[in-house]
Amino acid sequence: MSKSKKPGPFTLAAHAGFDPASHHGTVNPPVYHTSTVVFPTVELLERGEIKPFEGMRYGRVGTPTSKAFEDAVTALEGGYGAVVASSGLGACCAALLTWLNAGDHLLIADSVYGPTRAFASRVLTGFGVQVEYYDPQIGADIKALFRPNTRVVYLESPGSWSFEVQDVPTITELAKAQGIAVMIDNSWATPVYFKPLVHGVDLSIQAATKYIGGHSDAMLGVTTAPDREIYEKLKTGHVTMGQSAGADDIYYGLRGLRTLPLRLERHGQTGLALADWLAARPEVQRVLHPALPGDPGYALWKRDFSGCSGLFGVLLKPYSRAAVTAMVEGMTLFKMGWSWGGFESLIVPGFHLPTRSARTWGEGVLLRLHAGLEDIDDLKADLVEAFARLAAA
Ligand SMILES: Cc1ncc(COP(=O)(O)O)c(C=O)c1O
């Protein structure tokens, strides 16, 4: 890459971690399926050194395939080093477990991904960590929640299901001034649209299962650290806890990453256009999409993000469960599924609004939509038919 010009996101995604010279000229790295690595001498066995990839000791610890993926993610995030995990949730839990000890206080956003919340409430609390949920719109007021034993502030922005945007630079600055580590689940924006490390965040976590993989097949997580010290702590944590990922899934993660900016552009455009169109529908109470002018998170999104992805929420006016069921069960393009970030559009009805303890929000049935790569007119036609079923039920 050019020495005089900083590469753009498309160039970075296409070239980061790209190392044909180490792989007999092949564009993609080979998929190293390995548990066992053998060494010719005791000295090399002890050092874990097989050239040209030093550090290749055992499959779980790393391979040239995982290194290629981690290098590519590191470049996109603008960090020092990244570490893969078996899933997005695995990455979130490994980061928290590595940084927290019994007696520590954790501030965690009220709007985090449900299973991350369950991990904090059940597992971390059981280990003696004091878990406190904060309002994701708290901004500078988070300072009042800091205690002498606060060790981590854990953010997710925008939040799961409710899509609040957090003031990441302000929260990070305040936390860092007190020596508190800051972690963020950045899966919605990916490093293409938001770069947490630039704002001083210590760990940027990706559920690579979502947009990075992008094809609804691989399960993968990856966390990036800004400097050597934090990277080594992160890597040691993963190795100690047995976190690693399957070789094929890592390969799919890297393959997906090559087209990430291109796909995100399309997901974002379609999602925003659908959100705008849905906001004008009579059946809709409110659309939750931070890139929609008028959304409570719009100003922060505009200030900090360079784009939006395709996941957003739609709060319906009061309709019966039967009517909403008729609406979503008959869809042809929007499929019902718990994930997002793949090429296909998805819709999930939230009949029970997700758990919140720091703030209350809306009444009604919340739909979560993921805009896939289909033609928008086809997606709108699917939704128009769905609204007709909602009205008829
Ligand atoms: C925001 C967020 N973070 C983390 C995860 C967990 O990712 P994975 O399913 O790969 O464990 C998800 C999954 O839906 C998610 O939505």
C-alpha cells in the first residue's frame, strides 16, 4: 500500500493481511486444519517456533489462517493486534472475564446483547463481580456511577433491539481518566463505519458471525486491542480460557471481510430507505434507526459514524399477537431468524420487549429487521403484503 496515502476502507478490506509470498503465491491463505504441530528439536519445541510463522505451537493458539484474519481485522480497526474467538458471544465473555476479578465493579450498558447481559448477570455476579447496568444515553453523567473499584465500562452502540447511540468519546475519556478499561461491542457498525480505538477504547469486539462473515454460515468472534500491552493481556486471556475458532470459519471470516465495505454500503442504503418508508406507514408507531433524522441517536451517529448498517427496529402500534404472527409468518423474502449481517433479509417479532433495568422504553410489538442484499422494491412488496395480513387478522 502507498506510503504517502492512508488507504481507504475498501483498499484495506481488500489488502489487509494479504500475504501471497508466505503461501506459494496464493491470494488466499491456506486453511490450516491442525491441532498438533511437531518440532524437530527440544529447543524449538519449547520456544514454539516453526518458521516462517513463529508462535505456531498448537492449533488452539494460532495458525497462519487465524493470523491472516487477525491481521486484516487489526488493519481495519487501526489497532495493534486482534484475537479470534469461537463466536461473537465468546469474544464478549472472554474480554470481560480477562479484565474482571471478584470484588470489581462493572458498568455495562442496559442495551447490551441479551446473552452478554445474561453472562454478566448470572456468571460474573456469581463470581463476585458487582454488575451495574447504565442508561446507554447517559453520556457524561456516567462519571457519577464510577466507584473506586470500577474496572470496566462495557458499551454496545447502537444498543441491541433499542438502537441507542452512546457518546463513546465522552464516556471513554472519563473512564480512562480514572484508569477504567473501556470495551465495546461494535458489531453493528463494524470498523468500516466506526473506529472505537481512535476514541481511546481499549477493546473493540466484533461478532464476526454478522457482517464480517456476511454469509450466514460461519460462527466467529474477534477482538482488537490498540497496543501491545493490552493485546498481550487479551491473547493470554483467550489462550488461558481455551478460546479459539475453527479453521474453516476463520477462512470464511477473512473471505467475508474482503467484501465487507461493499456489502455494508448496500445493507445500509436499503435499510435506511426501508426505515424512512416504514416511518410513514400508518401501522408504525416509531422506527428505531440512528441514521434517520429525528432519531434520538441521530446527532451522535452523524458526529461519530461514517455510515450505517442494515439492522434497525420498528415499533408497531398496538396489534394482537395473532395479527403480528399472521404478518410475519407469511413473508416470502424476509425470513424469521435470530441473526443478522448475512445477505438475506430477516425479521424477528419481539413480543416481549428485551430486559431493561436502567430505563424504560416503548409499549407495543417491536420488530427487528435486517435489510439484506435483495432489490428494495421486492422487499417493500413483501412488507406491503405483510401489512395487509396485519390489518386483516
Ligand atoms: C450485538 C451482538 N453481539 C454479539 C452477538 C453474539 O454473536 P455470536 O452469535 O457470534 O455469538 C450478537 C448475536 O446476535 C449480537 O447481536
